[in-house]
Amino acid sequence: MPTTTNWNYPTTIWFGNERIKDISSALEQSNIKKPLIVTDDALVKLPIMKDLTNALENANIAFNIFSDVQPNPNGENVENGVKVYRENKNDGVIAFGGGSALDAGKTIAFMSGQNLSIWDFEDVGDNWSKANEERIAKTIAIPTTAGTGSEVGRATVITDNKNHAKKIIFHPKMLPSIVILDPVLTYNLPKHITAWTGIDALVHAIEAYCAPGFHPMADGIAIEAIRLIKENIITAYEKPKNSDARAYMLTAATMGATAFQKGLGSVHSVAHQLGGLFNTPHGLANSIILPYALKQNESVIEDKMIKLCEYLNIKNPSTKSFIEYILTLREKLQIPHTLKEAKIDDERAEEIGKLAYNDPSTPSNAKKVNANDLKLLFLSAFSGDFGLVS
């Protein structure tokens, strides 16, 4: 693993330990003179925030901070961030944190120059074309978790509190201009966050790989991301300051999000609803639902799972063997086996199935599913009964 390197795919990425120190160069290259740092209330109090602000102060760069971002960012968070951005006459965003801060930061940069409501840009049809492209502010993305990969995405997930639903906001120019991947920023993550976000990245890669359609580039990136996660997630969890494990996990998260331009699937379809209805952390929801979705899709993904198991050196290559690997991995990472253990109830199963069916991730699921299938997937993950999706 090289200690420092740059690459361009799908955007400009600066990778390496302590690359946070290069933030002033990133701002100069992006022509941002007074950035708004978008982060969350927990991260703003941690030492790594001082690493960022010290680098800016040492370069005599004026900045403001907005940290009113929920674990599942909502429309009000975005509106408040845009207000701060405009009041301080900022001219760009540094999105700093996990997936929530990255999504909020990208959306604030996008909405800073728009007059329509955020929901007018939901990823439906050609809504994105309504935007005033010339007024979309640039974003520099600095992830502090190895999970969502939002740093290389052209979309964000924002909760509509009024309708208790997560909605995808999309525009091609949401893609950050520069990404700084600094593995050191992930060293002090709580163990459960390392676990949840790591499996989130794994889900991105698996669903992208299983999505129908011809996209060998995405497939190649996805299976290599899966390999990197398989070989490094336990080390990152047990030895959080292992530089190689952290570097590979951070890279794999970016790769998973690059691959899922091919599509996602039913894990995300259901997980998005749990975030909207119960405020369940996205990585945790994905981590629990994953094996049940693999079982439900078994009839159409068997050939791909055999090839994946062969690539990963998993014995008796099959969907069954891969599910067994996931269950063992979750146990080592102390991730709950069921949604019931995660304090979610099943009273809204019917509603969750219907909402999940309309989620943008559903059409690219490995096999066609209906609202009842997705209800059964939720109930299977709730109870731990694989028979519901067999």
C-alpha cells in the first residue's frame, strides 16, 4: 500500500496518511476562498476537527462551521446549513465526517444556489435538470468513516421529516471536486461504527455486483472492494490503528460507492425506510438485512456467488456458503442478528413493504420483487427466520 498517491476516478482523489494537511491546496485548486465546514455535533468536538481547522488557520483561510446535522440528515438540517452558508457569504463547502455529514455538506453546496425546494430535486425522472447548474457550489469531501462512499457520489440521501421518508437527491454536479482520503482520520472510530460502516461498504459492493445489467467495470471494482473488506475489516475492528487495514477499508468504501452506479437493491430499499421511520443508523440496518436479502435473491445470484466465493477462497462456493460467511463475520463484529435486537418493532411491516417497493434502489435489485416480497424481507430480518424469504 503506497503511503501517498493521487488518482482520478470518478473524481480527483488525494490518498494518504495525514493528507488533511493538504486542505489549503485543495481549496486553492477548487477556487474556494471562504469554505463552510459541514460536520456533525459529535465530530466537531473531537481532536480530528482541530487537525482540519489548524490546517486552515495556518494557511490564513477564513472559514465557518455548521454542525447541526442528524445521524440521518433531514431537510431542516439542509435548510439551516444553506442559511448559514448565505449569511456568511461562503463560496464552497468542506464536507467532513461520515456519510451523514458528507450527504448534508454536498446537499448544502447544491442548494446554496437554488430557489426551488430540496424535494423538487428528488431523483425521479429528470428533476435534476431543474437546477441552476452555474450556482452549484463546489465541495471538498473528507470522509472520517469507511462506509458510505458518499465522497464519490452524485447523490445524497436526505430524510423528509414531514413524510417520514428518506429521499435521494441527485445532480451530476454534486460530485465533489476533490476527495481527501486520510486513513488516520478513521483510527479513533468507536468499534461499533467501524463494524457498521464497514458492512455498509460491503453491502454497496455486493448489491452492485448482483445488480442485473452489463457493467463489467462496476463488477470488477465491486468484487475487489469485497476482497479488501474481507481481508481487512476484522483487523480494523480489533486493531484500530493498523494503518494498512484502515487504508484498505477506506479505499474499499470509495470503491463500493463507485461500483453502485450500476445499481443497489432490496437491502437498501428496506434500510432506507428504517432510517426514515425509526431513525435507525443506515450501516446497522444494512448489516442486519444483508443475509436475508441474499437468501431471497438466491435463485438468481447463485452463479455470481459461486464466482465470488472462488475469488475470495470461500470453501464450497455457493450463495449458502457466502451467507454463512456473512453470519460469522457479523458475530465477530458483534452486530445484532435481527432487527428486533436493534429495538425495531414489526407493527409497520405492511407500510415498510410498500414504501420499500417505491424506493429508487428496488428496480436494480438482483431479481424483481414486489411490496409483499419486501415486507417479507423486513419480517425475515426482524425475526431471523430465513424461511420467510426461501
